[in-house]
Amino acid sequence: MTITTEQLIALLPLLITGLTVVVVMLSIAWRRNHFVNATLTVIGLNIALVSLWFSGHSGGADVTSLLRVDGYSVFYSALVILSGLATCTFAYPWLKSFKDHCDEFYLLVAIAVLGGIVLASADHLASLFIGVELLSLPLFGLAGYAFRHKGSLEAAIKYTLLSAAASSFLLFGIALVYAGCGELTFSGLSQSMTGAALTSPLMLTGFGMIVIGVGFKLSLFPFHLWTPDVYQGAPAPVSAFLATGSKIAIFAVVMRLFLDVPVSQSEGMRTALAVIAFASILAGNLMALSQSNIKRMLGYSSIAHMGYLMVALTAAASHELSIETAGVYLAGYLFSSLGAFGVVSLMSGAGNEDDTGSLYSYRGLFWHRPVLAGVMAMMMLSLAGIPATLGFIGKFYVLASGVHAGLWWLTAAVVAGSAIGLFYYLRVTVSLFLSAPGLHHRDTTNSWGYTAGGIVVLISAVLVLLLGVYPQPLISLVRLAQPLL
């Protein structure tokens, strides 16, 4: 096997992120220094982000049968890296008040980003499984990083046990698919699964188990029960990555799999995906209604958002519109979620994580932090899909995708779910402008807008607003990010 220069250029983001992991690991072994290790991680991820430009101009390349680097993988790798950078930025002030070692946090984030890049480029069921595990294993440690807090330890245990079960389903499903057609590459599966193979019980069982495995990772109904507990117990910066980076990477590889392999043309599989989408939309929105903890509410709402994206996946037969829908929606979801969790992170500290989870902690925030309250309100409106925000553009694409594919009952579910979602998103927004609870309200520093985390939150807000008013640059970028089928 010969690796060409073009393939090495295509692999630059993966290689640079892997090198960052090694450098940070050696730096921690040599001398513990919070600032140095955080800086090394952020520099490494920024270089990896810049290197995507060279990968994107390499024209696309297959690196062995495991990875395919094209515009699609470059776009989703960029989203994952941005999520990792934001997580490190939000974590730095949070970790300043952490009483135990904090350097390993950045190492775990870098490994998780590496797994996300592998998933964005995966073109083989083996690389899909490797990417999922490389992404999930660091998240076990990140979720329980504040292990002296009961909630964080509980979140880590729940996520570890349930994720292990989901990985078992995923691996066994891959084994059944291999037994059914003797192929693991997406292109090989595409050629093998024609005619009777589409309805083969062995193949449908195998893909059904793969759907169960990825359904857990994406928090889809009925594999969602871990989500609110882990979001609530994990540190706020970790919840930000769980909600964004991990979901984006896994959805990217699932979308590529279902575009390459015509399994969604099977009526049984198509119905199963549609039912999961329908149940996720309704269950996520209905269960979010009664939440008084903002992180649990965002956890339940993420179930609904993944359900909206499943509408695009169910309509994957119309390739171009489904790909465009997923790209626009996930970009909007990334910036909206980073903004929301960024505000939670700014209000949090290693010693008061529980205090800022309560919705009551944000009551009257406008009267002493008006800009921060405005940002939070904008993020809620974007997640709700209100016009003039990027979330509205994504929701419009989902509706267009459902209508284009003739999925009328799913389109109706999206409309109904959005209407239900308005209640709990607006409840948070209204709470920000109510009278403050008194002298002992939770607060952040006066100079929050000049901190790195504050700048990321403000940039997210600006992007959500500008791309919501004029989305053409994002749409053009997504159209360039087409997979090589």
C-alpha cells in the first residue's frame, strides 16, 4: 500500500489533531500547567481547522478503503473542530476553580475531536465503529470529570453502561451485515444490496441493530433515557460538546451510510426510521415542557432536534435536498447550542454546577447582565425556529425536505413539535426579563464579554442572527460540501 502526497494532504486535519493529542499528553507528563496545556490544545485544533482548507482543495481522495476525504467530510470535520474549540474555551474558566488535576480535560476533548473527524470521513463500517468508540470513550471521562459531585459521577456511570450496551448492538449489527453480503465498505454494500438483498431478514436485522446503536448515540426515542441525566450531571462545557460535536459527527456518518447504501429504499426500514423520527419529535418536546432545570430541558430538546434531522434521513432518496437540509440544520444547531451552553458555562463554576442548572438562576438576568440575557434569548428563539434566526432556516429546510419526499405525517409532526417547543423556549426567554430574585442571584463577572468564552458566545449570537437574515453564504458552503457517491 502506497500513501500519496495528495492523500497525506487530505488527511492533514486528522494527522494534526492526532499530533495535538500526543503533544498535550507529553506536555502533561513533563509538567502540569493548566494554561500551557489548554493553549497547546487550542493551537493544535486551530491549525487542524486551517488545514481543512488544504484538504478541501485536494479534490477528494480515498485513503485506503476506510476513509473518504471530500467536501462533505471537510464540512462536518469543521463543525466538530469548532465544537471542540468552544468546549475548551468554555472549560478554561470553569476548571480554574477545579480542585483536582485539570490538564487531562483538554486531552480527552482532543481525542473526542479526533474520533469525530474519523466519523466525518468514514467510508467503511470498521472505521465507523472505530470513530464511534474514539468519540465515546473520552466522553465517559469528561462526563464524570467533576467526580466529587454526585451528579457528575452518576452521569458518567449511566453513560458508560448504556453506551457499552449500544456499542454491542452496533458491533453485532455490523457482523450480521458482513455475514449477509461479505462487504464492509459503503460502496461494496451499495453494490451488494440490490433486489432480494434489500429485504433479506439477515441484512434488515443487521441494519436494525446498527440503527439501535447509533440511535443511542443520537439520543433518539426510545434510546434517549440517558440524555437528560447525563446533560444535567456533566459539567456545562461537556454538555455543550455532547449536544453538538458528538451528535454532528455521528449524524454525518449515518447520513453518508444511508446515502451510499440503499437500505432506506426498503419499506420496512423506511417505516422504522419514520416512526423513530415521529416519536423523537413528540417525546422530546413533550418531556421538555415540565423541566425546571435548563440543562435537562436542553437535553430533552436535543432529542426533538435529532428527530427533525431524522426527517431528512428518512427522505434520503432525494439526495441533494437531504444533504443540504442536514448541513444547514446542523450548522444552526451547533451555533445555537454553543451559545446556550456557553451562557450556562459562564454562569457556572466547578463548585456551583447545580446552582446554575436551575431555571430560577436565570430569572431577571436582563436587569444586571442585559447583553448576556439578550444572547440567551436569541439562542432560545433560534432553537425554537423563530424567523430572523438561523434555527428558522434549518426548520424551513426540514419542512421542505419532508414535503418534497411526500412525508406528510412527519411534516405535520415537525409543525406540531415546533409549536410545543415554543412554550418551553419562550418560558426561558420570559424568565430572563422578570424581576430579579433578590440580592442573592447567580451572576457572572463584569468582564464576561472580554473573556474567551464570552467572545465565543457573542460570535455564536452574531452568526445565528446574520445567517438567519442572510443565509446564502452558509447554503452555498453546504452545496459545495457534497459527498463523492
